[in-house]
Amino acid sequence: MNILVIATAMLPVVVLMYIMYKKDSMQPEPKEQLRKAFYWGVLSCFLSALMSGPFAAIGLFPQEVKTVMDAFRISFFGAAIPEEVAKFVVLWFFLRNNPYFDEKFDGIVYAACVSLGFAAFENIGYLFMNMDNFLSVGIMRAIFSVPGHLCFGIMMGYYYSLVKFYPNSKRHSTNRAMVLLVPILLHGLYDTMLFSIGTMPKSLVLVMFVAFLVFCFKMWKYAARRIEEHLARDVDFASEEERAKCLAEFRRLAKENPKIYEPELANILASMGDFCREHGDVQKAEHLYLEALETYRHADATMHHSYKAEMARVYTTLGTMYLADPGRNEDGKRAFSEAIHVHYAMGSNRQVDISLARVFCLLAVVYFQEKRYSEAKERYANALDLFRKRADKDGMAVAMQGIGNCNIEIRF
């Protein structure tokens, strides 16, 4: 009988862990790492108890649910806060120096394993406390509670990855708060709605249960979207078919919420352009770079954040790509000129000035190839002034050598 109870409790956990493992198809995490994350999740149960016990002792939540407020207090102080904080602590401890955490989706996978470890231990406990009807309890928990814990973990991992991989994002501080805030809110609301059903008049029970079902469906759908979003962000590891899916997903997201996803769509387009260029598909790379520029321009014009640095990089990359094709010198000059224009619009600091000087050098190379040595010399001189201003000796040496080569050609 005990084996059957444990099997009933573990079956939904195993199924969901397998689904998450199969989702991570681009660079699957080592199974040993997933098992460790799962065991850390089991450990988080004891850490949660260390918090919920004192919370109960000081009266933050009651032992019995008689009113909706009781349901709210026990849901947040007795469950959501201690449990999600405990999961976060063990997740942080597990991932803080983990070399396998190298993709955005990895955060979701590991947080999901931690949550499912917690859910497995909790599920076994609940079923043993309800031995008389463990099968019906197990089925209900397999449908609602275990997937609920998975959703809470997905959201924690989603924001955990945003914090790690986008430290310079303007939403970085918000993302740091959301790592804990979103799972706690979802967990707390889930439990509050569930516990409130028993406190309501019979006329409202069905209404609350339907509301609970709608909440669960929306939560599962939202978590599934966040999975697809991070899979799309891991475009560098994707196959050609997966890249197309990634791009389609972010185009859809950018249409729904341009303020958040349009800049990221541009980043992905530029990244895919880099990939195509490195693998010799210059025509496709050009198409992706031009679309990235158009997206950056729109984001730069409509949002408070500036994307000129990103635009300058793409223009420079385009110009360098054109430079390798002797028949596209005019395109190269236009791209470098646009890069120079964007650099000037960015203002002056060391990084911008050195980047601008390098673009001047690249433009000088184009003029030199066209045997327009005076124009080339002028661009090298522009670069030299900037390199000298920022005391970049290597850059100064390159610019001075370029000026010397131009002087030789002019004399002869």
C-alpha cells in the first residue's frame, strides 16, 4: 500500500519533469544536474517549515480557515511566502556558481526541478495524511497542485534568467523584484481562491470554483508563453528550423507588447545576422541586419531608452561585410557614414570616441581601395584625433600608418 501511495504521489512529478527535460532540446542539461536541483527542492521543504513555524507562532496566520481573510493569511504567510522564499534560496545556492547555467531556458528548467522536488515531498505527505482516499486526493493534486508548483517555478526561473543574462537592462531592478514577487503572488492567489471555497455560501461555491479554474488556465497558459519566450531567446543554440520559430515568436511578442519586446526582437535579428554572416550566408545576414536596424530605429524613436549604440554596431558590421565585396563599396560607404552619424548623435565618451575612430579607419580603407587617397587620409586624420584624445596608442599607431600609406600614394 505504501508503495502505491508513493507511486501515486510521484507520477505527476515524474511526468512534468520529463516534459521540461524534453522542452530543453537545444542544449539539454545534464541529468545529474536536474536530479541535484530536484533534491535541493526536497530540502527546501524543511527550510520552508523553519519559516512558517515562527509565522504561525506570532499569529500571522490561523490554524483553521473560517473566513476569506483567514484563507488569505494562511495562503500567503503559511504557504506562498515561506515556500517560495525557500525555493528561491536553494535555487540561488544551486545556481550561483553553476557552469551549466549558460542559457536563458536553463533558469526555468532548474527552477522547475526545484519546485517539483518540493511538490513531490509535499504530495507524499498529503497522500499519507489521506490514506483512506489517497487516490482521489492524488488525482486532484496531479491536476492542480503539482502543475501549480511547476508554474510557480517557471515564473521564478524566467525572471532569474532575465536578471542573470540582462544585467544592463533598464528593467533589471524590476526583474530582480519579480523573481520572488510573481511566484509569491501566483501561489498566494491560487491558495486563497482554493481555501476560500470552503468559507463561502453554497450559492457562491460554484462561482468561486469556476473562477479558480479560469485562474489556473490563465496561469498555465502564461507560464507556457514564458517557456517559449526563453527558448526563443536561446537562438544562438538553435537549429535553422528552431531559429525560424524563435524569430516568429518574438515578432508576435513585439506586436503584442512593443515596449518590452521590440528591442529584444532587434537584438535577436542582429544576433541571427551575425550567425549567418559567420557561416557565409551574406544575403540572409544583410536582410536580418536591415530588419534589425529598422526595429532599433523604431524603438529609439518611440521609447525613452536610446538604442543608438546597437544601431551603430549593426551599421558598422554591415559596412565591414560590404567591404569584403569589391562591388559594394558604395553600400559600405553608406553604412559607415550612417554609423558615424549615429556615433555623433550619441555624444562623447571614451567608448563612443574609440568606436567612432575605428569606423573612420574602416571608411578610410574603402576610400583607399578606390584610390581616393586624399579622402582616405582625411578619415585617418579624423580617427587619429579621436584616438589621441582618448590616449589609445594602438589606435594611434593604426591611424598614423594609414596616413603614411596615403602620403606615399599621393606623392607617387
